[in-house]
Amino acid sequence: MVITIDGPSGVGKSRVSRALATALGVPYLDTGSYYRAATHVAIQNGADPSDQSAVLEALSDAKLAVVDGVLWLDERDIADSLRSPQVTAAVSTVAAHPLVRSRIVDMQRRWVADEGGSAVVEGRDIGTVVFPNAEVKVFLTADGATRAARRSRDAEVSGTSVEQIRTDMERRDAADSTRIISPLRPAEDAVTIDTSSLTVAQTVKQILDLVGKA
Ligand code: DC
């Protein structure tokens, strides 16, 4: 069974998806890390993130593998680089390239198939594009202040004010929601859960109830 967890940043997608995958005993895939890895290799190659061909070329030379739920590049854990301010600032530009997306979507589908076809998959277009036939689809939301406050607890934004975090987050959401290909939006058959006043455990419980009914 595939369970898709979509939504903007700061709604608790990663924590909820990881806890849900553990509860169900299935693997977890963070699809945003692929767009971040494409952005990282492009920057490393000196490519302009807005140049689709240059990003594709950088991506072709990269060896990506998921190790214990974490995306590795060329046999190295590059988690810190994937969360760097440079990558975060440019990733929406890279994620808007149609050919980059189709290559990355192929990798994600192949990964789930190789894992046996069951997984919790987190992202922006998972219920709409990557796994449109998934058995359970969830779209997480939360109010802007809650999302910014949650993001501010992440190590990579330490030293940045909550106001600045909120502004950056809203800019990225606007880019992700208005892009022509695979915009961030709930699938028609997704269940929306507002996590503003829910703990991770409460959110996971609601999703487990949906899984039980599927
Ligand atoms: O979830 P995240 O912050 O790591 O995502 C990084 C970027 O990648 C974000 O700007 C949205 C984009 N993304 C996407 O377009 N499609 C996905 N399935 C996952 C992430």
C-alpha cells in the first residue's frame, strides 16, 4: 500500500511521515530531498539553477541512493548540504523544470517498486502525479504562524528571525503552488488534516484510522 503525504513546508510532513512509516513497518521516502540534491549538484557544477539543461546534465552525472531513509550522493551522506541556505533558496526554481521533474518522478516510482510497492511517500505532488492511484492520500495544512514557528526550530534556520522564515516560506509556497507543472495542491481524493493544534502522534493516529478503513 502507498500512503501519500503532501503539503507545504512546516505542516509536520516529515515527522508525521516517519512516525507513520515506523508504525506501519514500511519504508519512508522524502521526495523533496531529490529536488534538493538536483539543486546541490547544479550549484556544485557551477550551473545556473534556472537553466534546465545544465541542471539535467549535473543530475545525469550524480549517483543518488536512499540509505536508511536518507538520500546519499555519490556514496556520501550530504544531509547538511541538502539543507543549506543556498540550496533552499534555489530549490523551487529547480523543481519547476518539467524534464527535471519527470526524471526525478521516475526515480521515486522505481524506488517504491524496488522496495516492494509499500511506502509512506512525502512531498508536494505525490497524490496528484507520482502515485495518483495510492490507496490513502493525505494533505497536511497548518496556519502560517504555526508553520513559521515550527520551521524556526529546525537547525538550518538558526539565527534567522521567525518573520524572515515566514516570508521565505511564503515565497517558496507561492512558487510551488503556481508553477505550471505539478503545482502543490491536494488531490481530489485526498483527506486534508489541519495540524495547527495537533501533535505528531495525534496526526499519525488520524492517518492510521484512514489506513484501517482503506
Ligand atoms: O520538502 P522540502 O522543503 O525538502 O522540498 C524542497 C523543494 O522541493 C520545495 O520547494 C518543493 C519541492 N518539491 C516538489 O516540487 N515536489 C516534491 N514532491 C517535493 C518537493
